[in-house]
Amino acid sequence: MPEDPYYLIRRSHLPEVMKKTVEVIELLQRRKDLSVQEAVQEVGISRSAFYKYKDAVKPFYSSDMGRIITVSLLLRHVAGVLSDVLGTFSRIQANILTINQAIPLQGTATVTVSLDTQNVVVDMDSLLNDLRDIHGVEEVTLVGQSA
């Protein structure tokens, strides 16, 4: 086992200081004019707490963790569903790298899509929710992300 392994943990299980550290990181990314001091004051943690945890905690969908994501979808075998999914990727400016569709069995087909998210204009939670809202999409799973 590595000396300092990574763990995937739900946000609800994190201590408040780690949640606020992520808020500061995201605030600094959104508002380039803010200093660290201003951001930590706005969020409500100390600078020392921020510096202690800033390299130890990152959102799973963080843009600096990786640019390529792979999404698996279970689609109903109905005309236009895949087109709607691809249109969603186009609207958010995702670059499709690969598409793999299995043959439909019992009315559904699995589609796996790898995307370059470098220019995506929404966060990953919004993307996944938008995909789930498409009529004919039964299931959406983020399989992974890489650099």
C-alpha cells in the first residue's frame, strides 16, 4: 500500500474545515481578483487551516484533477436518445474522444463516452444531471477521469 494513499469520501462526511477549504479553492478559481486572505475571511476559516488542507482535499470533479472523463449511459432503444445525449455534450462544449455503443438488448443499450472537458462551460454535477434529465436515458455513471 502506498505511504499516503488517496480515499474517495462523500462531502457530508468531511470535517467542516475541509469543506470550507474547498470553498476557498473554488472561490479563488472563480474570482481571480481575491487574495487568499480575502477568500478565507469570506468563507470563514483561518489562513493556517487553509494552507494545512489546500493540497490534501480536492473536489472529485475538480478541473485540475483531469481533463478527460468517461461516462457510461444506459439508453432506451428509442430513436433520437443518443442524438439528444450528443447534443448535450455539444452544448456544453465537450470534445468527444470516443463513443462505444453496445447492441440494444431487451430495449436498452449501454453507451460509453470519453470526453475532453477542458473547455466545458458547466460543472460535472450539472452535466450528469442534464444527461439524467434526457427522456430515454435510464442511467448515468461517471466511470472515471484522467489527465
